[in-house]
Amino acid sequence: MKYHQVNKSVNRVDAYEKVTGKAKFAADLSFPDMLYAKVLRSRYPHAKINKIEIKRALTFPEVKALLTATDIPNNEFGVIIQNQQVLAKEYVYYIGDGIAVVAAETEEAAERALELIEVDYKELPGIYDPEEASKEKALRVHPELKDNQVIHHLLRKGNVNDGFTKSDIILEREYSTQFIEHSYIEPEAIVAVPYDDNHLITIYGSIQNPFSCQNAVASVLMVSLNKVRIIQNHIGGSFGGKDEVMSAMAARASVLALKTKRPIKMVNSRYESILESYKRHPYKMKYKIGASREGKLLGMEIQCIADSGAYACQTPFVTWRSVVQATGPYSLSNVKTDTYGYYTNNVYTGAMRGYGTPQTIFAQESLMDELAGELNMNPAEIRLKNIYHNNSITASGQKLDNHEVSLEEVIEKAAKESGYYKKYELYKNNKSKPGDIKRGIGMAISFRGCSLGAEAVDAAGAIVAIQKDGSILISSGLAENGQGLKTVLSQIAAEELGVDMKRVIYQELDTSISPDSGSTVASRGTILGGNAIKEAVVKLKSMLLEMMAKKYKMRKDYIIIQDDYLIDRKTEKKLLSFEETVSLAYQEGLCLSAFGWYKAPDISWNEETGQGRPYFTYVYGCQIAEVEVDTGTGKVDLLKMTAAHDVGRAINPACLKGQIYGGVMMGMGYGLMEELETDKGYIKNANFDEYLIPTIKDMPEINPIIVENPDPNGPFGAKSIGEPTLEIGAAAIANAVAQATGKRIRHLPLNLERVLLGYSLSKGGRKK
Amino acid sequence: MIDYDFLSASGLEEALNYLYKLNQVKVIAGGTDILVNIHNKSKRLPEISYLLDISNIGTLNFIRQVDHYVEIGPLVTHSGLMHEPLVKEKLPLLSCAAHYIGSTQIRNRGTIGGNICNASPAADLLPPLIALRAEVELTYRKGKRVLSLEEFLAGPYKTKIQINELLTKIRIPLPGDGYYTDFQKIGRRKALSISRLNLAVVVKIDEENIFRDARIVPGSATPYPQSLPGVERAVNGQSIHKINIEEIGRIMSEEVVSVTGIRWSTPYKKPVISTLVQRALKEVIKEKSKNE
């Protein structure tokens, strides 16, 4: 099929305003009479609050209001389990807990007033290791709960012991991963405006999920949803990170705005952002795998323990995705998987690009290489022997029968482009080569369920409004988070309608106008949002064609819209321009706006067995890393990453490559240098001088390979790209480093010390 | 928040007068260290009432050759060291080290004077400057004095500068014929990276291919950069063909540990500083062989 608008690298619709600096971010906004607010955060990771003395702070010049927990109508919120405090009431559970918030005429005055608040704490012992937290007699983080367990998911298939009995080889390995900061370039920012346009409160902000923010603020204020309006601003990165932390900020700003009857602005510094915001879950993973001599996998037993930190946040869903995908894309008759989340007094953990898979993929893909090593097989060969194909049955019993299972294709394409087989042989005999500098090549693969799966309701809506001059406004309930959704949905709308994309303007998400479509997460923007837009356009197109059929006394299906004209399909004669057609429809009193709604295909999940159809479709990817390791210093140089991803259909190949470049860079940070270090709940590197992310100079050569196997459930066949690009990189790098050095590192990140010594060092001493 | 008044001097005399008359004055040039310290309320920052900006004093920004010395003004930026032909040609060690500092933005603002006076254990310019036997000229209202840089440094983030003094010149004797230099740096990433370890080596190789006058100065290895006489002695007098470089590495790491004691970072730094000195010597030998 020939496309006119999609499958093309058109410019991003928001590029001009962003590159010229015209785009307004939340911190740029200003309203008359606006106040500035700042938060006082805990001094201890775990403490009882005996008393908060606010008198001195309240009398500080320019201070207009000060809130503590008792001023918050409903102090606890959360998307899944409502136990996150807007402001700490009796206890602080982690170092980032807010205790009070001050609004003043200037940011400086608000900050100074914070120093005058006296908090009388009783410091309490805390629990900082999720394994410790899992023990029966462990101190409870939330005393009102019976234990520290946030969640336990399981998956059972076949009999894992039978599988191990039949195995010629069994490996048992332990892997672990670290806390990761999202490092969005724009720290959190909100402006809350009270009593605006019939709403009790209107919130502008750097918000990834406007609807979850709306829900949280309405629940905190104890008002109906229609009184709370969220208008999303341009967003300077989110990566899953601007959800609960933004809800807390929005709730605090809203209560202050209503109390002072003035707009409230809150902007976090980087330090505040790293201190308070949730992180990627650290995992401790135990993997046991059994295989035949020929490398056929016969059984896998997996246990993953996630550190949830102080609050439940997204832990129940993050660990659910882990339980579904923990085996990786390998056919196995016998699987036993358990994933757990436990409360600790560490910084809380939540959604981050990848959402419970970068951890398990690091373990499972390292393990596959270890197994290949034991069996003296090529890592690609052992994968090809075990991967899913069309009609394979997954660990959760799902038959992959409704889309192309393209693992073999992505592996072969990435292998070919990277010269994998040749290089693997070349680097094999590193030991005998002179010098400290060694090269290695390593691969990792994944399958990933698109969209939410059995986590939650999975549906999205869109509005398409053709104006009487033929220009078009579209809006969607899913949010532009910098990934390019505005552009991609505009392309889809134009393609379906048969007109030029320049006619389309995408409106900012406004919860009072846009249909609640859930969160823009799980790499679901294009597949869900695109289908909803298409649905709305199909309705409008059908209405226009019907009108034309009547006018020209033709059959409706003989008319098409193409290149901005209504055309007689048989004679290819232009009947009427799109503008004239629209004008005619307007004259006839036809409705030129339509609502589209797309509900994802049915899925199922049995919590008791971990069996079902957890996702309605999947994407497949393979990344191959080539590294150079300085074995004298432990320095790893990622030379090249070849990344092959099946996306169904590339709506915008340029945007898609951008996703791959960004995902590879984040995967590289995860693999080589990023680690939020904590010491008994204190965060040791709460700024970018010590929390290191890759710079442009560290960027390797990246070769993105777009693989297209259109999915019947995707708009023009499109599926997902955001998260798959990040989840496999660290595993591929670890495998390449293992080849280069001959030593396997089972803990992330692979920093200088781990690569040289096999363990990490920090001011507290030796770590795993 | 830290309160202070901001003073700007347009000439050296004015700056020296401020330093003489006022108390709790902190000098600022590029600001790449001090602004961060002020922002973070760093414990390293002394009590300050004034920030004295010297960045407009044109007479403190120069690079020139005077007899057998290169003289560098304290306001010369790291970018200046990288690009100035005189430095590139006569003191390649220094322009090479300047290359590794921070990022383009930091190199455009940060100065050699600031790098010296901040006296960070991880400063990238200090090991090469010490190895080059640099001297610093300190000026006060009524006079000036000259110290060797090694003598000037007094501890981590500490120097012997007096409150009424300003660093006005860095004077580097030109290494004579037969001198070779090398700089090594290990960081956690390729830019904006504080040295995990660095190392400057300056050494003469005479006509008989014997090492003479070795100066070996590691950074981020000892509480503040200093030359290591033990390893220097071990190198001096050895033939470049017969030297046991691994042995030098061992002596180097042991000397470093004898200075620092066993610290949390020792398991990493001990083997790696040995690797770095071996690499530097190999580079120097390679360079010498190329010249033959």
C-alpha cells in the first residue's frame, strides 16, 4: 500500500516552537498575583513527627500561607493503592517526604521561611533492604499493615522440577540492579490557578498523565472530577517519571491556591527533584535454568524482589509486567516465576521507561549467554534454538497467533548489520592477545507486550473537528510527552482522511475537553491513540462520502478522498476539492466533528496461576553492543550499538529513530554508569555532579534498524517503540563486556570498579 | 542562602586594595567552582562577605615567553591553554590536560588561576603543573613573593595564599632538550568527568637513553597532588631499554598507599595507578624511540 502521510519522516509539528525557544514550559508561566511555594522535606529517612512549630515561619515577611498534613482535606493518594502522603502526617517514611509547604510573594522568601519551621522528630530505625523487609519479624514500614509485602505475582506452567530432572545442565545465578533516576531535563513544575473559568482549580504543568493528576487532586481536595482541570504544558522529558510526584506537587499547590485564592507556582530544583521523585526499582533476582546438552531450554525458575521504597506507587503493576516477561522470549514447558515488591524506607519507586523489564532482561539475557558459554555454543545460536515463532505458546500460556512473531528476523538483521558472527569469533580468543584493551560483542533480545495489558482498563478516545474551511483540529486523551505523539497522530488523521497533514492542528491535552484515555504509558500512545483518531476520522469520512454519493448519484464506495480531493475511483476524475466538500457539508447542517473511541482487544489473566492472554500483541527487538574494555582500568567504551526493532509500521521513521537513539543512550547509562546511591535511606548523589548520565561525547555509533511487520490491531499496522529501545541495551553491553574480559558481572552498573575488581566500591565500603 | 556583596575590580591595584581593606573576601574569576560551592552552601566555602570579581583585569590575562620560562596569567582559561600555540608547542602536557577538564562551557570560563587556588585533589592541571616545576607569583599591596606550586599547596582545597594576596602569575620553566611528557586520566565518562585518577609524567631521557630528572605526579590519588620521590628515584638512572616497568608500577602504587593509608577506594586505585604510570612511561619511551 502506498501511503501519503504516514510512513514518512515529516517534521515534528512542535519542532519550530521548540527550537526557536517559543514553546512555553510550566516554569515559564506567570499569572497575576501569583505566589511561589516551596516544600520542607524530611531530615531523616524514617522518623516520627512529634511536633511542627510554624509560628516563626508564618510571620516571616511575604509569607502568605503554610500547610502541614492537617490542612490537606484527604492526605493520601495513589493510582493503585492510596497510601502516599501529600504531606507527612505522623511519620516520615523516606528522605523525600514533604512535611510542610510555604507560599510566599517570592521564591526566595518561601525558601527562607522553610528554614524557620521547627520540626521535632523522633528518629526511628528503618529498613533499607527489601530482602530484610520480606522477613517475618522485620520491622514494618507501615505499622498498620500486617507485613511489608506490597505485592506478590506468580506464574506457573508445567512442572519446573520435571524440567530440571530432564536437564543435562542446570545453572543457578543471582543478578541485581540499581536505583535509577529518570533524569528528565526539565525538573517538576506546576502552576495552580484557583477559581478559573468555572473550575475550582486549573493546573498547568509538566505532567505526564493529566488524568491521573486530575484524579489525585480531586481526591485530595475531596471534590468532583469536573472541578479540577489539568492543562498539559510542553514537557521536558518524563520517561514514566512525571506521574505521582506531579500529583503530589499539584495537590499541594491546589490546596495553597484555594487557601490564598491566588495562583501558586512550584518549580523543583534538580536537587529537590532527585531527592523527592520516585526511581526505577532495584531488583534482586534469582534465576535457575535447565537445558539439554543441545541447548534446548527445559525449565526456568525465577524469583524477583523489587524494592518499592516507602510507598506502593506503581510496584504492583511494574512487578506484574516482570512476571509476564521474566523468562524472555523463549519457549519453555516448565516455568515457575515469583515476583515480589516490598516496602522499605528507601526513596519510593515507580514507573520508568521499561517498567519492570530492564531488570529481568539483564538477568535473563546474561543467563542465556552464561548458558551458551557452558554449552560452548554461540549466544545467537542458543537464542535461535529457543525463541518464540508464530503460534508459539508463551510462559503464561498465550498462543502468539495474531501477529508476526519476528524474533528471528530482528536477530538476523541486527547480526548481519553488526557483523556479529564474524566479530564474535574474532574476539573469542581475547585472552591470548597482548595488551589491556580488549573488544567484545554481545546481544540481547526481548519480546514486549504492547500497551497496558491486564494491568488496567485499556481504551482511548479522540476528537476530530473539521472546521468549515477544511482545516482540522484534533485532540486526544493521550499526552505528548516529547515522544512525538502530536506529530504521529496528526499523520494518522491526515492519512485516514486523505488530506495533507498541514491541515491538522493538534490541541494540547485539557482534561475538561479531552476524553479520559488513561495514562500515556506502556508505549501505548501510537497504537491506542492512533486507533482512536482513526475511528473518529472514519466516521467523518463516511459522512462526507455519503453526502457526495447523494449529490453525484453514485455509489458511496466509488468515491475516495485522496490528495485533498474527492475522486471518482473508477474514472479517477476529481469531483470536488476537500474544502468545497466540507463547505457543502457545513451548509447542509451536517456534523463535522466526531468522537473516536478504541478499546483494546480482550485479554485475560488468572492471578492464581499466572496464565492467560496478558497482552493483545507484542513487539520484538534485538540490540547488539560492541565494546572496548580497558582491562587495566575497568573503563568500558561502548563503540557501537545495532538496534533492530519490529514496530509493526513506522508512522514516522525519523521520530522512531529518535526513540531508538534515546533508548540506547538510557540503556547505556543503566548498563555502565548510572546509579542512585543510597546509604540507610539517605541519597548520596542528589545532583548531576555525582549522578552521572551519559553525555553526547559518550554516545556510541548507533545503527537503528526498523523492522516492519504490520499488526492487524495497530493503526496502519503500527505498534510500539518507546520502551523496547531501552530495555535490552544494558544486557547486551554486559554480554559484550563479558566476552571482552572473560569475566561475568551480574550487578549493574558495570562501572570502573566492577569491571576491574568484580565488585563496586563506595564511601561505605565494598558492595556486591 | 549565602549573602554577600559583589565587587568588581578593573585593575590589579584596585583588587589588591579591596583585599587589603576588607575582610572575608573571596576572589572569583570564572566561577566554575565557587558558584557551585555558594549554591550548595559547601562546607569548603569559608565565611564570605564579598565576592571580588577579577575577571575584568586585562593585565592578568596573558601567555608569553620570557627567557626560558612560559608565563601565564591566572585569568587564562582552560580553552586558552588548549588553543594557544605557545602552550601547545612548548608545554603540550598542559594543553593536553586542559582538554580533559569539564565541558566546552566550563573550559571557556574556568581559569588556570582558579584551578590552582581551588586546589582540588582531582584538579586536572595541578599534576602537570607540579611536574613542570611551575611557580606561582603572589602579589599583595606592598610587594610580591614567589613559591613553587608544590610548596604553595597546603592540603585538599587548601593553599598558602594569604587573605590580602592575589595569584598574579604562573611561571613555568621550559623543559630543556630531551624532556618527554605524558598525561593519563581515568574518568567515569568522556566529558564533565571528575578524574577518578590522573597522572602527569615529565622525564628527561639522555643521550645514553637513561631516565633522568623524573617527575611523577598523580591526581586524585593523594589528599592533594604531590610528586612521589620514591618512584622518581626508582626511575632515575634506569635505561629505557632495561627498565622494569611493572616494578615501577608496583613501587608507585605502594608509595601512593603509604601516603593515603588504606581507604575505601584503595582496592581500585592501587592497581590502576600502577597501570597508569606504566602506560605513561611506555608512551614516553615510544615517543623517544620515534625521535631516533
